[in-house]
Amino acid sequence: MRFKKPLKITSRISSVTNGFVQAIIPNAAPSRSEEAEVLAKLGMSSEAQECIFCGQKATDWDHLLPLVKQKRPTGYINSAKNRVPACGPCNHSKSGAEWQNWMTGKAKGAPRQKGVTDIDERIEKIANFAKWADQKPIKFNGIIGAELWDKYWNLHAEIEEKMRAAQQCADAIQRSIKESGALSSPLLS
Ligand SMILES: [Zn+2]
């Protein structure tokens, strides 16, 4: 039997933070007709979709303007006009980056790195699309007020602080068990 390193409570902080972020992003699930409008604008159809970044077969919808940045919602949402067809590798490589910087940048799997030849045409096409889509970020604290916004993120900070304190407690428990000599008992060896 193999023993893994004990899981840390603090290693769960990022998923808690992600929960706080995702829980307040409005869901604007696009309809089929909205999707068709976006595809038509990009010169594609639901039968023939290619990754707008590199031209390979599209398997995903990528949020052109990222929904999350530096662990906070950007205000951009999952609206039809903020979703573009992409291949899995591009979607993954782009992640939360700004699309144009990413396309021409050095990230692993980025279009320039992959040797996409018509990159300038693609950038122009995407820029035209973005202009048409005209997405404006939701200004969360402007809409809901600073009080509720601050309350929410203060709750997050409190939970994070408690998780760190709990981890210290867990570390002390582990240390205490180790120091007790209980682990060197022949029954456990
Ligand atoms: Zn791609």
C-alpha cells in the first residue's frame, strides 16, 4: 500500500476562489439562432466550423474576452457574441489571455508559435468581429453597490483566512503525532 502526501486544506483555496467568481457571473446561455448569427458573421455555419485562431477543426466555444482575470470576474459574460469557435488546444493555450497578444505571443501552442501562416488576416477578421460584437463588461459594483460587493469579497477573504488557520492547525496535529513516537511503533512499520 502506498501512502500519498496528506492533502492540504490550503490547496483547496483556488477552487473556493473559483467558486466565488463563477457564482456571480450571470449566465446568458446563447440560443441556437444567436449562435448561428455569430457563425454567419464569421463566414461559417454549424456544419462547417473552424478555429478562428488557427484554422483547425473547431471543437469548443472560446470566450473571446475572458470572464475571469486575476481571480476576479472581468464583467464579460457567456453571451453569444462573446463566444467564438476554437480548437481545444487554442482554447487551452489562450486561457485568460488577451486574444491579440496571445495570438502573436510566445505562449506554448499560440498561433504564431504553431506557425499559423495567415495570422494577420485572422487578427483582422477577429478584430472586425469584436467590433461588431461590441461587448461591454458588466460593472458589478456600479450595479449592485459597493456594500454588497465588498461584503462578498470580505466573506471570501474570511474563508481563505480560516482555511489557512485550519491548515496550520492540521500541521500542528501532524507534527504532534510524529513527535509522539506513535509512527515508529513496530505495528506501523
Ligand atoms: Zn486553434
